[in-house]
Amino acid sequence: MFKHVRRFSAKGAFAYILTLGMAFSILMTGCANTASQSNASASASTSASVEEQSTGSQEATAAVDNNNLDYAKTFPSWNPKSESLKALVEFVKSATDESSDAYVAPEDRIATFDMDGTIICEKAPTYVDYMLLLNRVLDNPEYNEEGYKPSEETVRFCEGLRKTVLARESRSEEQSEGKAHLIASEFAGMTPAEFHKYVQSFLKSVDAVGFEGMTYGESFYKPMIEVINYLQANDFDVWMVSACEREFVRAAVPTVLDIPADHIIGTDVAYNSTKQGDKAYDEYSMELGEDILLGEPLGQETGETGKSIAIMREIGKRPVLAFGNSSGDYAMLNFAQSNPEHKGMGVLVLCDDVTREYGDEKRAAEQTEEATKNGWTLFHMSDKDWATIYGDGVSKVEAEELANAA
């Protein structure tokens, strides 16, 4: 009896376990299906959310269909018949087409831009950082921080420099060296954030000398802003490579372009921590609560071959596109043009407009010859390429009127 009961119980237990296992399997399958449906629903919801958040980006990409490009929408500041613009678009079309022999993977789509004279006016009446210095020392606008007072020697120097630039005369070597010293010394002791705020206030509030209807912050070339936006929409990694002071470029460029601070190369200023004093970096350890301050002197200017060297040091790759406007940019243009791994393109922005800008016909002719020799593409500021430079409501002041102001 006992043995029979045990045998019966074992069978019953086995049947019970088998039944329970089948039920559990069915239950888990149902749960899995429900979870799968729930996950699919959540995924669809997330995808919809991401799609909503990225609509602007998708629209930007869709607007740059290189096979059916809407020039009026993408490049409203350009002459739609510009051959130079079409050359750039063809370059980008090939570089982004995976079936093309000239295809460039996104990680290698490096584009470098000079600043002064390439994306912003350098003839109002000179480089914008010069005008920042003169404004700080001589005009002492109300946004200067309390307690700043330049020395009498600095004031005299800047008065002479102002007369030179207003008369559109060439600066002496002494003036160039003096400016390089003062652009560091007169802002030393500021934090980078304070300096950026100062620069941006200047750009917003001070009228560009030599023009009517625009501030310095509005003196960026509209056609070049459109080019940069177009390249970024095509997954080009855009860098600024300027001989201007790096912190100035970091302050100015993001006011009109989406280029982060770590993509800005320029002439370096010195830095110190709040309590470091005269001690060397490796002989002093910052304390809690200290900040980094601007110091002096400036580092070696990032110009000519220095630009190509800086590109390799900080980017680590040759650009496939480079844009400049002066002899200080020629090395960078050649560096891109002769890229051994990808088809490269150097672009020279030519200041040949004597109606809307202070173009120099003799210099433009010399640069055209240089561009032809090196195979660079020319962007003419004249209406051959640019329908507008600064937009409506901006006009150039006659040279005689500007000279009288000196």
C-alpha cells in the first residue's frame, strides 16, 4: 500500500509538474509577446520623439540635396550664376557620394577657415581685434570693468595707431609689435569668460568704422556664413584657423556660427591661475576655488606655414577644404589643395569689390595670378560671385570722409 501510494504520488507529481511547466511556458510566451509589443510601442514613441527633436537637422540635410540643390534657399547671398559656387557644390557632391572616386568619409571631411578677411570684414578700417584694443584704450566705453586705466604711454601709442588705420595707411613694424603686446597686456587679469563677455559687448554695440548700418558683430560676410552652414549640413568638420588671438576668435565666431571652442585655433595668449603669480606652471598647484586668468605675452602668431603646423598639431589630419584671403593663408590653401589622400580644394576670398567694400584692384590682380598658379578656386566679393556682402541697409563710407575723421 505504502509503495503503491509512493508510486502513484510520483506519477501524480510528474504530471503536475509537467502541467505546471506547460502553463508557465504559455504564461511566459504571453508575457514576452506583451513585453515585445510594449517595447515596440515604446521604441516607436521614442523614435517619434527623436524624429520630432531632430526635425530641424533633417530639414537642413534635406535642404542640401546636392543633386537638386535649391540655390536660392541655400545660398541667398550669392549670385546664382556663380561658377565658383558651382565648383564648390560639385566638390561637396563628389566628396559625399559613396559611389564617387572622390568620396571622403565623414571623419576626413575637414574644412579650415581663416577669420579676418575670409568670414569677417578686415577693412573697418582694419582687423577687428585692433579696433577692440583702440576702443578699450581710447574710448573707455561704459562696459569697461571698474578700475581699468591704461598708461599714458599706451594711450599715446593707440592714438598714433588710430590715425594710421583711419587714414588706411600701412602700419609700421613698431605698431604691429606694439599692438601684439597691448592686446595681451590690456586684457590680462580677466578670466576667459569675462573677456568673451567684453568682446561680445563690443561686437554688439560698436559701429564698424568705414560703414553705415552695421556694428562689428554684423560685419560677417553673409555668403561665407552660408558656405559654412552648407558644409556642416554635409557633415564637414569645420575649424577656424586664424592668426588672431585664440580667445578673441572663441568669443566672436560663436555669435554667428555653430563652431565650438575646441574647433578654434589661433595665436595663443598666456594663462595663469588666480594666485599663481610669477611661479612656473610646474612649481605651483592651484587651490580650491581658483580660476584661470588671461596673461601675457602672446605666443607665436599662427600665420603662413604656422597654420599648417597648427592644423597637424591640433587636428591631426590634413583638411580637404581650406579658405583664406591673404598671403598668410597661402600655405594652408596649398596644404589642402595637395592633400595626398583625398582630392583637396583651396579657396581664396578675393576682395575685389570697390563699391560695397574697400577692394584693392592691384592686390586682387596679384592674388588672381597666385590662385591660377596654385589651382585655387576664387570667391569674388564683387557681384561676379556675391549678390550681397553684409545685407541690405549697409553702405560704405567714402574714403575722403573716413580720412577726415583721422
